[in-house]
Amino acid sequence: RCENLVKVYVQLQQQVMAASTELGPELLPRLLERFNEVLTSLVKSSFLVEKQPPQVLKTQTKFQASVRFLLGPQLLKAAPKPYVVRADMVTEKQARELELSNYSNTLSESTGEILHNTVTLETNPTSGTCCANFKNVLLKKIKRCERKGSESVTEEKCAVLFSTNVTLTPSNLSVHLQVLSLPIVVIVHGNQDNNAKATVLWDNAFSDIERVPFVVAERVPWDKMCDTLNLKFMAEVQTNKGLLKEHYFFLAQKIFNDHSASPEDFQSRHVSWAQFNKEILPGRGFTFWQWFDGVLDLTKRCLKSYWSDRLIVGFISKQYVCKLLSMEADGTFLLRFSDSEIGGVTIAYVIRGKDGSSQVENIQPFSAKDLSIRSLGDRIRDLGQLRNLYPNIPKDKAFGSHYNKEQTGKD
């Protein structure tokens, strides 16, 4: 499509030049100037980020990115020397200023020091592409901005600005090309990763496509949050079994700290960024996102097959588990994600006494480290008090395919 537009532009320009005598000395320059404006706009819009840098970027860590100039193969054929693309870090304020100037201003100062930040813009005759591939880039350090109120460093968004100057043939028109990456949160330590991911997720999910960098809503509808959590869960765990309505109800009770509302009541509510990842959950030492991300990590690393086989209820409260199991047969159990620990799965089971009374016990949660030593399936096989997976599936039938063959002999 871009190629066709360039062809149309060239044809129109040739027609204007052919009719230069009839157009006169006043109209011709104005038309040619307008042609250059149109071409410049078209060329600038064809300079794109093909491979985005990581949106959570740790200093002193190498990363890759690439930009593509869609019109490069057509407009840079006769270039006397290769053009060089530069990568610079920019703050949210700088990104906003560039956007407001329609990328006509140039960057005055980089907000961080990037090593190996210049790459040649190369045309590949076989694929017909014109790209600059940054394969060995390293953000050495970052200059932090002044933050607003209680904003933390992991809420601070910046971006990589890719820029180059090209001269187009045959018009000999000089154009400054600039394009911004998606928002990036820069961290200096691995323990900041979790909160940085929250900022990126919120921005990716709830920002408008056309916006001032990097403005995003502070409050969003709960149903949109449900969609986001579901997509994130399936993408991270790499499963096609998403969250269910009853899971959303449990998550709503947790994030809103409300156990009296009905599922329908939550549908009309809005959830804030603070509720998502700033406010500590009641009686806990972590936020909603920190807890949910722990569940993601545990499921991805150790529980993917169990979740995909729907053997884990997971998102269910301790109180509701007691209600479910108290009426069941002795040894009936289910699996839920721990409320008290980040990244833990626990087994709740019912013990029924001879007098018919019931007691629901919760086994100490298993972490990813625990499950890497001995799998969940084998632990369930080990525990003789577990008999039927709720509501009434014999445990060997439910988990048999997940048991590992036990080694014999001294082992």
C-alpha cells in the first residue's frame, strides 16, 4: 500500500512539473512544497518498531529490538552511504513533548546511557525489507524523574526513541525519522520485577491507542479487569482453560474486600490502580497483583497440566471450601491457591468422625520449590487420608495420569 502511494506521488509530481508553464511561478512552488509535506508525512508514518524492547527492562542487561522502514527499499535505493539508526531512552515528559510536536522536534538529551545504541539501516534484497536490528543493546544506567506523591520507581514509564535522518531520492528531500517504543519500566533489581509487570499490564490493557504518552485511566470497569486477568493467565500458563465465573467472584471479593455482595453487584463496579497494586490486602503483607502473579508463576512452573485438566479449583475461599466439603464423604478433597502465602497451593480435605461430625483440614501450602522436589500428583498419592477429588472422583482416576513411576531398589 505504501509503495502504491509513493508511485501515485511520483506520477502527480511529474504531471505538475510537466504543467509547470501553465501553473505559473506562484502556484508551482506552493504545489511542490505541499507535495514535499505529503511525502514527508507518509515517510514518517512508515518508520515502525518491528520488535519491541522488553517492557520491563533491567539495567546492565542486554536486550534486542528492531525497527523497519517500510518505504526504505523504494526511497533509499541510490543512497550514497548507509544510514544509521540511534536508540535513546526518553522520559514520559520527553515522549509527551515529542508527540505534541508531531515528532518534528529532536531529542535534546537522553534520559539514560545505552551502549551499542547505533545500528545501520540495511535493505535485504531477498525479503525486500529495510531494517535496523539492535542485537546487543545494554541500558547501562537510567536517570530517574521527579515522581508524583506516592508514585514508586516501578510506576515510572519511559520509552526507547529510535531516530535517523534520511535523504530521499530522487527528490533530495531530507527527513528526520523518529518512532517510540511501547512504554518501558526500568528496574535495577530483580525484586522490582513484580511491581514493574503490574504497571506494564495496566498500561497495555487499559490505555487508549490514540493518547498522550503515557496517560492511562486510574479506574477501570471490573469486567474489563476480569478479561485482562483471564488473558494474562492463559498467556502466561499457556493453557486454553481460562478463568470461570466463580473464579471472578472470588477475585472480586478479594480485591474489593467485600464478602456480602453478589456476583451481579460486582459487574457495575470499577477497580482502581491502588486496589490492584498499591493497597495491601487486609491481614496480609502483599497487594492483590503480587498475590495473583504468585499464582501465575506457580501454575506456569508446576501446575499447568493439573489446571488444564480442571483438577484445581484454585480461586476459592477457605470459608467456601469448608461449606462445600463439610457435607461430603470422609477423605473428599480439593485444591485451592493459598490466601496467606504468595505462590502456594494447598489441599483441603474433610475428616468425618464416627459420630458423623466433620472437620475440614488444610495442608500446609506447597510452593514451587516443594513441587520441584516432588510433584503434586505424587504428593496426593502419598497422602492416604485423601480419597476422592470433589465432588466424587476417586483420586487415582483423577490424578493417575500425573503420577510418576516410582523407582525401585535403594532409591
